Amino acid sequence: MNMKQLRYVLVLAHEGSFSKAADSLGITQPSLSQYIKKIEKKQGVQLFDRTGGDVRVTDAGHVYIEAARKILDLEQQMERKFEDLSTYKSGSIVVGVSPHRCIHLMPEIVKRFQKFYPGMRLVIEERGGASLLDDAAHGQFDLCIANLPIDEKIFNFQLIMEEEVLLAVNMETPIYQKLKKTAVKVDGRKYPAADYKEIAGERFATLADSQPTQKSLDEICAIAGFRVVNAVECRTIETQFAMVRAGIGAALVPSGISKFSNAEKVAFFSFAQSVPYRDMAVVYRKEQYLSKAVKDLMQIIVSLDK
């Protein structure tokens, strides 16, 4: 087995089709098909089941893929150690992050990192939802920025910040005028606190049910005894926040949005009742080798909220 063979098999398994895998690898579909057949002939096993038009990994294929990931991971760890020895004049670090955090956090992280490592390149891989931690578990990133909880059998982490879930409203809407009068200052809170019941009947820009902030909104509504009035459902927090800026609806957003994004015309409120929180952390695999540059990058990320 050589590294090229391993990568071709992994890409095909990930994409699930020869056409998509060939596009990803920058080769023709017939070339990839012939290459995989040669690997299977050499190994004496069938790695992929091609019947029915789909490409499915066989039992032998799963064994091959597991070994391939370990071998490529060892190669990556070796390269990281060599980068340590070369005093960081070149090299790259791969960071996995969700799209909305990429926009709000990564520019400042990159700027700070490049002051210390101008010759190194940060590669930002954007992922959403469960795929972020799934790819991290398979060694796709040196670090990733994710919400807790995580599987602590697989990962180590350092806490970046405890994000309060805030109510965001447009300052030109009636709900803002109402909350400006009724919300109260609470010790230890940056923003005035509103009662859950004050948002009954308010139109919201929402997210999919699986999103943490959407779960918080559903819980608040259940406690206060009303249902969400959905003005628009969005796929991303960036779009949701744009709807708030446009006055289309209110939204529940992580507090990091208020620190790192354009909040013109938007006011934020805490809640007087129990406050929903979520923890943001920098995450890496337990067995992973961390170069000095990666450790320094981790400290830059962790110090963002300081």
C-alpha cells in the first residue's frame, strides 16, 4: 500500500460514488475505477460493492479503511514532528469550525497567529452539525472549535467561553420598545433581563429543531406556556441574524454573536428566569501529537474571550 492508494480508497468511501470521488481527486472516473480494481486485485479482496448503481463499502473495505486512516494519521503526526524540528518556517495547521463561527472568530484568530508564525498557513475547514466532530475523530483537523458536550473517550478539550443564549431584536420594532421599558438589570449579566412571557406572540427567525439555540427557544416557550410564531426558518445563524437586522423577526443567538459580528440596529437581552448556556471549546483527539505551533494556536483561541 502507498499513500496514494490509501487516499483514493478513503475518498471513494467518503463520496459514495465514482463520479464524485473522481471530481474530488481531480482525475477521470474510468481512471479511478481502474485504480480501485488494481488495488482490489493486489489485495485479493473486494473493497466496494458496485451492484445497483451505488458504491458500498464491503466488510473487507471497512478493514482496509480503518487501517488506511491509521497509516495516514501516523504520516500526519510524523509531518507535524518534522515541522517542530524545522522551527516553523513553513507548514500548515488545519482548523475545523462551523460556518457562523468561522465568520465571527477566525479573522481575529488568524491575525493573532500570523504575528507569531508568519510563515505558517492556517487551513480553515468549515463543517456544520455532527460532521464537525465526526471529521475531527477521523483526524481531518489539528484542532476544531465545537460545542460541549463531546465524547471525552475520544477527545480532549480546553474551554474557550461559556456562551449565554441571548434574545436579539431589531431596535426599530415594537418588541424592542416594550423590552426597553420592562427588562431589568441583573448583577453579573451584561444585558438587561427580560421575562419569558414578554416574548409571547413575537415573530421569530428560527433554525432547524436540531440546533442548540432552537432547542433553547422551544424550552423557553414550553415553560412560559406559548408556542413559537415562526416568521421564517433559516439554515444558518448568519441568515437568522440578518433577518433580525432587517426587522423580520426576533431570534435566540449565542452571545459570541454580540461580540464578534455587526450588531448595528440590534439589541440583546438576557432572560430573568434560568438562563440557557452552551460551552464553546477547542477540541482535539486524545492520541494526537500537538506541535508547539498548534499549542500556541490553541492558547490564542482560548484567550479570545479574555
